[in-house]
Amino acid sequence: MKEGIFALLTAAAISVTAVPQAASAVSPEVGEYLTRMATGTLYVRYDGEDKSVPESEAVPELPFFESEIEESPEESMGADLPEIPQGAVAVQAVNLSRLEVTETPRLLLANETKFTVNLDNLADKTQKIKSGAVLIIHTHGTEAYLPPNVEYYMEGEDFRSTDKKENVVAVGEEFAAVLRANGIEVYHDQTMYDEHSYTNAYAASRAACRQWLADHPEIRYIIDIHRDAVGETQKPLCIIDGVKTAQVMLVIGTNEAGANHSGWQDNLSVGAKYQRHLNNYPTLARPVYLRRASYNQQLCKGSMLIEIGSAANTIDEAKAAAKLSAEAFCKLYNELK
């Protein structure tokens, strides 16, 4: 985890990582993020209802995900934590699903766009995607996790690594392995498209996806697997069958920010169906996040972005989430073929 390669991120990023304390100059957007982290105002209340926002008041791209932090329903997740070394920052397990394990799962949406959508109606919409291959890619492949059984991070950590055993690439391989075991053809692009330029990562991964589609027209789904930042002291967590498991979040893009993506509701329909399968694992999934940018999802109907855990989750928690998310995806795949 010590071979981080970035200190600052831009507001265009889907996730934000920590900025080392030694950084002397930051953008206004990152400065706002740091201020809100310091004052405890990063997370704002979310009422769980879709909203239609006037275009003049459309939510701008921000370097954080607005969400309500809730205490985890599992008391054991925060109990008997080991002592942390001097200079370390402890992390806390939180439930970001906005549901309790005792509640009947339902579809929830975090909507930053001006569009009004009904997830239940979209989940019920007839959709068919022919059987084919799945491409797993990592636009931000250097996004890393904490080591197993570690509940803290050291000050100055940038939460990035080029080691494929400890970053999101390892989590993607866990996802891919489940699909292969279920007879689904998988291409796992393990290139870290943010390794040399974070700001150009989406342009680079978009070009790569287009090449993959040209070389392998049998690809029907493109899954861009990330990990969220959320706030480095908060790790979204649930316990499923006794296993500590990172929570996941589907991010679906639109054309509101100007992308040529008129078919975004088809992607959202597929995402809503997927969310229903994820909901078979209580509190595994956070609300679907509908965003203004497209995140390259205009490339095919089966495109989606999955945030698996956060910077504060351990790699084992993220892998556990990837396995369950992949099992849910296999059900979606069979439903739509």
C-alpha cells in the first residue's frame, strides 16, 4: 500500500482519495472537500425519494458522494477493535444501504440529475441482452484497500497501489472467477488506466473499451469496477453469513453533462434489475447512484460501474463483496439472455 502514485485528484473523478497533509496547493473543489471532511459536513441527509431538479439548479459534479452515514446494525462490527499505532487513523464500519437487515429490500435511488425516474418501473421493463461475453475493466485500477484485518490507516496515505494483489484489479479478478465458474465468458482487462494520468483515465478506458468491442463483438456487458472513497474513516460494511463484506454501489450515468448517451435509461433499467438481485443479500447494496456524466456507459446497453467498498475497507471485505455481486450478476445475465 506504500507505493501510492497520486497526491491530488480532480473534481471529475468518480471517487476521491485522501490528500497528503504535506500538499501545499489544492484546487477549489478539493479544498471544499477537505474543509467539509474537517468540519464533519461532508455527508448530507438523503430522503430516499427521486427528485426533479430544475435545470438551472442541476447538481454540479462534486468530488464526493452525498450520503447519510448511519451506524451499522451489526454491533459486532465496531466491537473489540485492536489498538492502533501512533499516527494512525481508525476507521469505522457504517451502513450506507439506507436499509436495515430486518427490512424488506426495496429499490432506492440517489439522484443527482434533473431527471425523474421510477426504478421499480424500469426494473419491470422488458429487456433482453443476447448471451455473450463480459468485459471487466478498471478505469481507476490503482484504487487500493487496506490489508486484511487492519482497521486503521496511517496519516498521509493516498489509498493507491500498483500492486494488483491489493488494489481493485484483485477484486475484479474475484468477480471474474465467479462468472467463469458459471459458464460466462469473461475478458478481464487488468490495465490500470489511471496509473500515468488520473484526469485522462476515462478517455483511455473508453478507447480501450471500443477496441475490445471491435476485437470481440460478442461482448454484451462492460463492467467498470472501482472502489469508493466515501470518506477515509468510514467503511461501508455488512455481515452476510457471518462474513464481513464491503457494501457495493451501482453508478449509472446519463447524458445530462453533455455526453452522446440517449440510451441511458436502458442502462438504468439493466442496473435496476441487477439491484434487485443484489438485494437478495440484505444491506449489501447501497442505493443506485444516478449521475450527470456518462462514465463511458454509452458504449453498450449492458454497461455499468460498480463501486465495491471504500478506501477504508480491507481487501478481504472487498473480495467478499465481489463474490456476492458476481453471483447476483450471474442471475441477471440468465434473466436477460
